[in-house]
Amino acid sequence: MFPRLIGMVHLGALPGAPGYRDDFDSIVGAAVKDAQTLEAAGFNGLMIENYGDVPFFAERVPSVTVASMTAAVSEIARAVTIPFGVNVLRNDGESALAIAAVTGASYIRVNVLSGSMQTDQGLITGHAAEIARMRRNLGLEVGIFADVFVKHAVPPPGLSITQAAADTWERGLADALIVSGAGTGEEPDVGDLRRVHVAVPDAQLLVGSGSRIDNVAGLLETATGVIAGTALKRDHVTTAPVDPEQARAFVEAAS
């Protein structure tokens, strides 16, 4: 359930999104290729998300997005043998869990599981109670990987990252905690990473952004694992295809 090296599969704009170009097969084909490239490079986990669907809904996404992601994730599942997870942006953990239920995903990522964060989609509030009960009612063994002070967001005044981590772990019932930088591709504050580790020592701790060939070994001295995306892409452009050489070099650097 807890891969050490998780590679990102960023789906292109899906049906219904402003950027959709009426070619769903190409979107799925590109995602499958990225997934296979990551597996061949030595990654032992994947995270699949609807990165191209900007601007994102704050919480529940339309049914067409759920249907599209289910179809894409199912194709990826048939193409790889490593565990994979689902993140429905911006914060639709219930849809992610539903997709996981029918595709065999091992885990989901929830950007705001507990508490609230002020984001570029407005105020987002966690749905830990609903997600935990849905998982129980469906009888799933799907890990819930939850961000603490998620990127592209600002926490409520007075809330510390250690308190947020403890609440997400102990009261939100997360199975792993994720600490990221301020935005996509940005390195987390190593001090924050260490503070979360000290505050919640039993938690699986993942770096959610900003891991690179030159820093991944150092980050893994504190973190259990990393979720890598931008550093693995051609020319380090997040929306570009995975670069096989960059992916292999990243795995070697993390060894």
C-alpha cells in the first residue's frame, strides 16, 4: 500500500473540461505510455490525476469526469503491474474512492481531508467523515493519502503544520501524510517535513512535490517516500510526457 517511489500520471483535459480537444483515445494513450515508462524506470507506484481539467471544481466533480477517469484508470491498470492511486482534483475524495473501487486502485490522494484550506478554488473543507464511512461501507482496503497544508493553498490563521498533521492522522484517519512545497514542482520546507515526522512519528510520510534528482536522497532521509511528477517530465514541464532517461536517473538517485 505504501510505495516508496510514486510517479505521477497527469491526465490531459478530459471531456467536459475547457481544454478538452475531442480526442479521448489520445489522452488515454498518452497516460498509458507515461505509466509504462515509469514502471520500466523502476517506480513502484503511480498516482493518476485529472491535472488537465483546469480550472478545478473545489469539491465534487461532474459525472462525466468520474466516468472519464474510470475509463482512463482502467486502461492504465491493464497496462502495468505496480500499485496505483487516484486523485480527483481539486478535492473530490469520494469520487476518487468510487473510481478506486472499480479499477483496483490501492490508494487515493485527498488534498484536504481534515480541516479547511483557502485555495484558488475558494475555501475547501475536508470530508474525512464521509470518506471513512464510504470506504467502510464499500468494504475497501484502499489507503487514504492526505495532504497536510496542501500546495496552492493557505491554512487558517493560527493553525500549525504539526497540529494539522496530528488532526489529519488521528482524527481524519489518514493512512499516510503528504507534505509539499507551495506549488506544483516546488520543494517542501525540510523543517516542515521534519516537524511533521516528529509530531506524528508513526505516520507514513510522503513528499508531494519538488523532489528532484539532486535532492531526493536527502528528502528520503526523513520521508517514507516521494510522489514525483515535474522532475520526470521532458524539459521539466509538468504537462509534457515522462522522459525515460530522467525517470531512470531519478530512481538511481533515490536508491
